[in-house]
Amino acid sequence: MEISNKELGHGVLKVSLKGSLDVAGADVADAHFAGLDAAHQRVIADLAGVDFVASVGIRVLVKTAKTLSGRGGKLVLIHPNDAARRVMFTTGLDRIVPIAEDEQAAVTAVS
């Protein structure tokens, strides 16, 4: 799992993930999200580079969303591939973590 951060301004951080959110990838993502400081409460997770999402990956996204929410922040997802989107809708993740159609919609959703 490769992860990069990009400040979008106004306290919004875009976190781009590349790889699989399987056991190994989810551990890397979990550590990355857990390491975000309190200045990063509004986070957009770009999943364009994610080719697979396992249940442990869903757990990491839910945990991150709940942590951010507890600090008054929010997590929004963008660009999941079709397979990941199906998993997210099947598991109900979309009811916990919003999925925006593009980056601008995601910025609006976290603001």
C-alpha cells in the first residue's frame, strides 16, 4: 500500500491510497490514518488507486470516520472502482462514510 497526502487548503487533507486494502494494506492505511494530527480533521480518501477492498479495509475506513467524527471532523471517500463501490454499498459503508462523485463534491461534503 502506497499512501500520499496533499493539503487542499482550508484544513482539508486529501489522502491518496494505491494498492489493496487487504490485511497488509489495511494495516498500513490504519497506521497512516491513526498518525494524522488534530489539524487534519477533514479528510478526503482518494481510492482511485485501490484495486481491492477486503472487510479489514472497510473496518479501517469505519474506524477512521468514527475517530474523525469524534474530533468534530469528517471522512469522505472519492473514486472507488466499481468492485469497491459494490462492497461499500453491500456492507452499508456508504451510510457511515459518504462517497462523493469528485474532489470538489468531497471538499464541500467535509466542510
